Amino acid sequence: MMPFGTPSRWLGEWDETEATRARHLRTVEPLEQAVIPDSAVTSGWEERFEAFLTKCYADDASADSSHGVEHVRRVVRAAKQLAEIERARLDIVVPAAWLHDCVLVEKSSPDRPRASSLAADRARDFLIESGYPGSCIPGIHHAIRAHSFSAGIPPETKEAQVVQDADRLDALGAIGLARCLMVGERMGRLLYDPDDPFCRDRTPDDSRSAIDHFYTKLLTLPGTMQTEAGRSEAERRAAFLESYLTQLKSELGGL
Ligand SMILES: [Fe+2]
Ligand SMILES: [Fe+2]
């Protein structure tokens, strides 16, 4: 048995505790409190990304406030914060976040699983034409392809993990709730199934109601997060959705 108080053992324990505490402190705080880093590499480029995106959305009826430029601005902000915490490369994360939805495909379309690959190709063409550093482009292309829930492409880099997590965070919390209801309305879905609003005795079917979408996708998102900071923020935002369901249940007479 190791003698009690062996210096190296004590040092090791102290380091581990401190490291764990530091990691915990970094991730339990709401993401809004995280630093938004500046990148010399991407400064000057962000205006060009936004102008390109605005052009892509100009004639696209599906670019409403649930999936338009405001969604992308929020994803860029969260992606920068996650990149800072996760030490991911901003010259890949920032363009990938700005361009991740530069091709929009309606959720009900059979082409939906291809949307992120179409966006990745369009973004790559734009970046090459614009003279963006070529060594970054494969990483940006992969991060855009892998961001999508429906494509099911595993993110293979830290940068792709950050972009995927940032996009998923926007489906949770107060913004996620509003977006879910807006999309449900646009697709002609019910708010809830009047016979079984909370899917007690049936399989959730989000082609039927917006509340079903909580069960088919939204509440599963924390379990799909790739980064520790993303997961703790997703859990916080999913708890808000749970509390909304609790309130809704009481307003519907405890159904
Ligand atoms: Fe997307
Ligand atoms: Fe998105």
C-alpha cells in the first residue's frame, strides 16, 4: 500500500481535482456568459459570408425567421463561444457556421437528408471563388455536411462537433420552442393531439403535431451533443422545454 501522504500521490490528486473543477466551472455556466472570441483570420470575411447568405435566401420562401439569417447569426455566436471553450479553429468554425444552411430544403421534402451536402458544396464553391485560404476548405466542407440531424453524418473533427452542437442548441430553449411552433404552423400541423397530447399511449409522430416534435427530436438532442460545453447548455435548454410541457399539461387540465 502506498504510504499515506506520498508527495507525488498528493500532487496527482490535487491536479486532478483542480482540472475537474476548472472543467466544471467552464461548462456549467450558461453559454451566454462565455467569451465571444475575435479572429484575425476571419475578420473582414464575416461581412462577405453574411452578404452571400442574404443573396442565397433572397428568393427562398423557406428562409423565414425560424431558418433565416437570424438563425444563422445565433449559430455563429454559439459556435464562436463553443470554439473558444473547446479550443477549436475559428478559421474553420466561423465560415462553416455562417454557411451551414446556405441551401435550405423544406423539412417535408424527400431531398431533406441531402440539404447539408448541397450546402457544403455551394459553400466550397463560394469560398474557392472568393479566395478563402484553401487549406481550411476541406474542414469547412466536412463541418457543414456533418451539421445536419437528418443527414446522420458523424462529425470527425472538433470544428465539426462545435458547429453541429451550435446548430442543435438553436432548436432548444426559448428560441427552440418558438421555432418549433413556427415550423409546425407553416407545415399545417396541430399544436397538440387533442386525444393524447403528450404521447402517453402512442408513438410520437411529428407530422401530426408540434408537441410530438419535442418527443421525436428536441428532447433527444442533449444526448446527441458532441462537446461537454454543448451538452451542459443543451441540458439547460431542454429543461426549459420540459417546464413548458409541465405548464401546458396543467393548462390542459392535467391530461
Ligand atoms: Fe441545417
Ligand atoms: Fe441551422
